[in-house]
Amino acid sequence: MTTDQLTSVFETFRGELKSFILRMTASVQDAEDIVQETYIKANSKIETFRGESSLKTWIFSIASNLAKDLLRAKKRWPENATDIFREAALKNHQFFQEAMQIRQTSPQGNFEIKEHIAFCFTCVSKSLPLEQQLALLLKEVYGFSVKEIASILNQTDAMVKYYLHTSRSRMIEIFDHRCSLINKQGICHQCTELNGIFNPKQKAQEELVKIEMARDAQNKNKEELFDLRMKILQELDPFESGAAELQLHHLEHNRQVMEKYLDEKE
């Protein structure tokens, strides 16, 4: 394969790769850096690609290893990370000033509850062990098979199935406890709270009925609700949506808050 051929194929899934790394790292800069480094590394090693997997699987493997190298030394986020972020945001006037400026001036400054559901998943999934988070994203959001994930993670099919079962079960449990959109006893109301801040004239309930997960929460079991949450992630590109700039600003705030929080816990 030539460099031109690699570049042509790489560009067909660059957006997917970038969103995957963003959801792993919660950092726009890390996502951009790792995507670029992945391309450079793939190009330098293209002669080693034997076609035993698809080129996309091979490239996601390179990117996953780079992400693991970056994240392995970092502590995982706590399950209550969104509570920590909310408390920090309420004390940060500059954060809200910047956010409102984006909301008022950017074509990607909308606040959309559906986008925030995907955003929330990014934060909460960082509480999973690293390999489990990788496997879950690769399977449930980016559609890789168990065999492809085993190749990407250099694991057996059986171990990947274990990662998927454990991570999926844990995320279902966390969201069932926390998310008020799927459980009336849920303790997290941030989607509706933020809708009230950024869309004061727009009723949150009217927005929620547009989201299948929230609309059918009483009629579906926990597994089905999780699948609907994954469908939202599959359909959203965090860099291209009408809410992208606002949500990425929010994510960068959360990343900085969490780095400081974890440093202080040491």
C-alpha cells in the first residue's frame, strides 16, 4: 500500500477515530495529537500491514495503544465525577461567562440534551478500568466485532467478552442509579438544569420527548435503555454537532477540574 492509498483510506474514518480518542481522553488536544501521531506511525509502518485485519482495525489498534500509553499512568475518574464538575462549575463565574458567549455567538453553541447525554457518558465511562472502557467504546459505539477488538487490544476473544459484559453491566448500574432521565429516583438532573440555563425559553420536557431513551424509560428494561443511550452516541460526532463548541468547552473545564481533584487526593 502506498502513502497516497493510506491517506485516502485514513480520511474516510478520521472523524470516527478522533471522536473515539476524545471519548477516551476527554481532551480535544490529546485527540488531535493522537490522531496525527497515529497517521504518522501507520505511514512509517505500512510495510508491516499484512491484511490480516482491515486497515481500519489496524489503525484503531495503533491509536488505542497510543491512548493507553497516555492514560495508563493517570488515575481513573470517580463514578460521581459529574457531581464534582457541577459543584466546581457553580463556583466558576468565568466558565459560565465563556459558555454563554459561545451559546450566543457560535454556530455550534446550542445546548442540546441529546448531546449532553453523550457527553455524560464520556465522563462516566472514564470510571471504568481502561481496557473495559476501550472495549465498550469499540463495540457499542464504533461497531467493531469481538474478534476485531481482540486484535486491537491484543487479547483473547474470551477476555474481550469479559470486558464487554463487565463494563456494560457496570455502566447500566451507574446510569440506573444516577440518571433522572431513565429513573425517576435518579440523582442527576444536569441535562434539564443546563437546558434551563442555556435555553430558558425552551421547556426541558418538550426536548426530552424527542429522545427515545427518555420517552420510553418506563416501558423498556435496563439493557434496552442502555442500547438507546449507545444509539445516541453512535449518531453524534462531538466535533461536528450543533452543540459541539459549547460541549467541548464544558468537557475541557471538566478535565481540568478532575486533574486538580485527583492531584489533591494524592
